[in-house]
Amino acid sequence: MDLISVLQLLGGVGLFLYGMSLLGASLERVAGASLEKTLEKLTNNRIKGVALGAVVTGVIQSSAATVVMVVGFVNAGIMKLAQAVPVIMGANIGTTVTGQILRLGDIGDGNILLTLLKPSSFAPVCIGVGAGIMLISKRRRTKDIASIIIGLGILFFGMTTMESTLSPLKESETFQSIFFLFKKPFLGILLGAVVTAVLQSSSAAVGVLQAISSTGRITFSIAAPIILGMNIGKCVTVLIASIGTNKQAKRAVSIDVIINLIGVALFTIVVYSFNAIIGFSFWDSFVNRSSIANFHTLFNVVTSLVLLPFSGLLIKLSSVIIKDREHSKIEEELALLDDIFIKTPSLALEQSRKVILSMGSAVKENFEKCVSMLENYDERLVAELDDNERFLDKSETMLVDYLVKITSQNLSDSDSRLATELMHTVGDFERIGDYCINILSVAEYNKSSGLTFSSEGREELSYIKSAVAAIIDMTVEACRTDDIVIAARVEPLEETIDIIEETLKEKHISRLQSGLCNTQSGISFVEILTNMERIADHCSNIAVHILQRMSRQGTFDAHEHLRNIHQGGTEEYKALCRYYESIYCDPIK
């Protein structure tokens, strides 16, 4: 390989990793209860999971791609390890399809449908379709779906780039002659593993061996250990995919490696023990394409059938290998939502409240961190922000499902009102988390573009940041204490934040007109104001729902309540508005 080939290989690796990252991030944004339920239906028992993995891999002809997608689902938190294990086993079975096709003389090469479904053809289709949707669509969710498609395309394109860069080795006589130097089983296994790791495809490695078998010089005793080693070497691509993923995703990868290592160990012991004691009549016979394809299929089918009943043990073993230094926030908090409490609705609702309060704490923490990044961008805080955002997203999905289960019980009037309030609050906290991430995106953009705000602009932002921090604190405290006095103070502050936003936008326009501020930094300034104002809106929603539940009238109308106080309001409400304006508005007028 020359320097250009090495650079192309590195580019392929980079595209692969970026595609994996984009796929995982997009899945996290899009994934919700509907997708999770769909996956649960497809993998709700082991046989379905194995079938799903085999079919998907058989279609795209890449077990690595299938396992990588499974790792992406596990990393996004929308597939559990118990669901992933059968799919991984099925992927190992599906990868044998290529060898079976090759034995028939490369039928796929003349079939346009099969050709289009190969990763090499599928990649540009994914990128093209995803990019088209991205350019045309204006909806955020649609753009996220387009990002998933593009991520898949880039991932497949990276794999294809790696394979095409290394493909000349298939035609190398020196490379092929290596097969004949390894007759001892352990050396043959090592050869198969190395060749497959280099080619980044067990299907390609099997194809090379099938091609070499046409010379009539490969015996079963040479081919068998090489095929076994190929099942170890194919794990390299998946190991690369685990870079930057969470512990659960790394465990999924380790399970794939464990399955293949155990399978190779069992086959080696059984095959060579039987041959030493009784002997195979075909051991020194020459193999052909069919023999190689059949042995490859036999290995993966038998390994999956033997290990499938021990899926639970494989998961435990992966936990021993990939240990938790400490329980994640998601695991600890969402463990409170146990179905055992459903039969006692009041207790289940209390468990839900605890998780929602943790969401409130996560929102407070993320707001503090993201606004601090506007002044002093710190890359180390990004991971913490992402962890909290992942917790908020996962909490929304699980809490909505959990609360739906609770409402199916025979609830008292008070429990029914609480369940309704919590259902609304979950969504509002999750949306506040999204707006915090939007502010982080502005901070990242400003950092990468070298944009800064004027000293006057920074001072003005400090007042709305203080006001929004105060309204978040007030909202979370109202949720914690069910204090209607605190909840009643949220709306006057929200109205004050609206005034601050409009005031700062007018002052910003004046600076633009006088040339004291440039357009690019001005866009960032306005985007920050918009996101902060929307955070305050959701805080208002939460407070109103608390007031609605705690109202003794029983006919509290949230819309009428807001309309009345905005049109006139009580003297107390007006006094609170004047108080907040004196703190946050008067200094910037």
C-alpha cells in the first residue's frame, strides 16, 4: 500500500466514525415512545430478534453494519441489551448469505435490486435522499430523520471506502499464498482473524477463500480454522464502532466478541477432538465454494442456537468486562418507575414526581452550564450537558408510558388531577432542556466563528439570564413544595421576561443601525433571547398546571386565568410585575 492508499484508509475510518456519531445523535433526538415500542415488538422474544438480525444482514450483506446499527440503538437508549443479543446472533447468521450467493456464481452482480441493496450502492442513495430531505424540509423532526439517513449513508460509505482501499490485496499473489503457510489450527485461526480485520469484512474474506479454493489446492483442514478465525476478525469493525459510545453500547459490542470467541473455541475443541479420535473422511479432501459457504453457515447457525438460551449470562459477562464505576443517572432515577407500584396509583404517582423533580434539577444544571458557556466556552462541560439532555429525553419517554399505565387504573379525583399535571410538566421540562441545548449550540457557533458580543450586549444578557435562572428556580421549587404562592409568582416574572426580550431586541436593532454590532453576532444575540423567552413560557405552563390542580374550585380554566391576569390582574399581581421590572428591566432601559 502506498501513501495515498493509507490516507484513503484513514479517510474511510474517519467517515465511518462520523457516520456512527451522526446516526447515534440523530436517533437520540428522534427516538420516542413509538420507535421504542416498535423495536420492542420486533425483538420481544429471542426468535424474532434472531430472525430480524438475519434478515437485515442478509439484505444489506454486512453483519458489521447490522451490529453497528444495533450498537447505535443501544447507545441511544432505545434498545435494551436483552433485545440486542438475539439480533447480534441473527446478524452472524445473516452474514453467511454472501458466501451462499457467491457459490452460485455471483448472482447478485446481475440483479439490479440486489446490487442497490449492497452498502456500496446503498450509501450514495442514503446520502442523496437524506440531503434532499434536509434541504427541502423546514420541520426539525424531519431534518432529524434526514440526519439518520445521512448518518447511515456516511457510515456505509466509510465502510465501502475502507474495503475498496484494501481490495487490491485480494488480487495479490503474495497475499493469497499466505493461506498455504498456515496448516496448524491456531495459526489458521490467527490468519483468518487478521485477513478479515484487514479487509473489514468477513463476507469479503470468505469470498477470497472461495476464490482461492477454485485453484484446487485448499483442503478442508486448511480452510476450517481460517473460516473460524474470520468470525473473530469481523469483530474489529464493530470494536471501532464502540469508540465514543456509552457503557451499554460497549457491552453490546463485547457480547458480539464473546459470542464469536466462544463459538470458535467450541468448534475448535469439538472438531479437532473428533478428528483426532475418529477422524473425518473428508479432512484432507479439497474444498470448493459450496463447502466453504456451508461450513461458514453451519458455524454461525450452531453457535447462535447453542448460545441463545444463555443470553442472560452473556449480558452478565459483558457487565463484568465493562464495569460501571457508578450507576448512571438514567439508571438510578428511572429505576423508580417500577411497574410493581402501578397497582397503588398514589405511590406510583409519587415515584413519578421524584423523577420529574430530578428532571427539574437537570434543567437547572443545564441552564447554568449553557449560559456560562456563552462567556467561557469549556469543552469539558459539553459531555455533562449531553448526559443531562439524554436523561431528560429518556425520562420523558418512560414517564409518559408510566403515567398512561397509571391513568388506566381506578384513580381518585386528586390522583387524576395530579397525573394530568405531571403529564404536562414532563413535556415542559423536556422542552426547556431542548432550549438549553439550543443556547449551547449558539455558544459553540460563536466559539468556532470567533464571534463576541459588545460589552453593552453582555451586560444586557446578564439581566435576562438572571431572570430566567430565577424563574426556573421558582418553578422547580413550586413543583417540589406544591406551594401555590410560589407558583403564582412565576407568571409575573414570565411577563417581565417578555418585556426584557422586546426591550433588548429594540436596543440590539439600534446598535446594528449605528454599526456597534455586526449581523452575525446579532443573529446569535437574538437567538439566545428567543430561547430564553421560550424557557420562561414553559415555566409558566408548569406553574399554571400546579395552580390548576391545587385550586379548590375544581373548574379552574388555565387559559381564562392567563387572559384575566394579563388584561388586568389583581393588585398583588401588578405589584409583583413592578417589583420584577425594577430588578431586571429598569437597569437596561
